[in-house]
Amino acid sequence: MQIAFHRLARPSVLLLAVLATTISCQSPPAVPEGSVTIGPGDSGSTVRLTTGQDLLVELLANPTMGYRWELRTLPDQAVILPDGDRLIARPGAAPSEEVRTQQLRFVAQAPGRALVVLEYVQPGQPVPSEPASFTFVAEVTAK
């Protein structure tokens, strides 16, 4: 009985190991399909989206010095929903380079317009009288 179990278990274990390796080697796409990406040159613009579409805002940041992009106030979340951010090493940059790209993600929720204002600040520190800012209007239409 024990020999029969080992004969059946060995192929199953091997199949599971191959499957686990295959799944772990796949990574999610850096930019979701159908998303819109904007950057420094787009400040002050109107960004047109459809419901459910992702918007990625990519701006340079220096997290080593404590600086990052943050929302000044929450936009109308019925129109566009902030959905986190992450730091990305710039292509070709040395691992020790302090400047990174901060990618802020938003998801279009429902038709409408919403103003989004980002400020470049050091969290926990007083906001300068004229902080660097990045603004845009999200204009969402039905899919």
C-alpha cells in the first residue's frame, strides 16, 4: 500500500512544483491594460477617462530625503478614486540613486468631473507656503 501511494504522490508533487514555479515567475503587468498614464508635462490638463479605467500619475520623487507626492484634499470619490501609490526605480538608474518615480493610481468611478491636486511635501513637516504642485481635472464618461 505504501509503494502505491509513493507512485501516485511523486508525479503529483512534481506537477505542483512545476505549477508553483510557473505561477511565481509570472508578474502582473507594470501598467494595467487600457490605463492612461500622465506625467510632469500634463499638469493643468484635463484627463479624459471612462468608468473603470485606471489613471497612473508618474512624477519624480526623492523618498530618501522624505519627499513624496500627496493629495492636498481628496477629490470627488464618486468620480475618481485614489487607489494607492508605489515607488519605481527609474530605468538605467543606479540602485543607490535617490530619485525615483512615484506612481499614484486612480480609478474612474462614475461620469463627472473632479479636480485633483497633488503637492510635493515631506509628510509630518509643515507645508511650505508655495509647495510644488501637480493638478489635473479628471473627466469621466460612461463606458
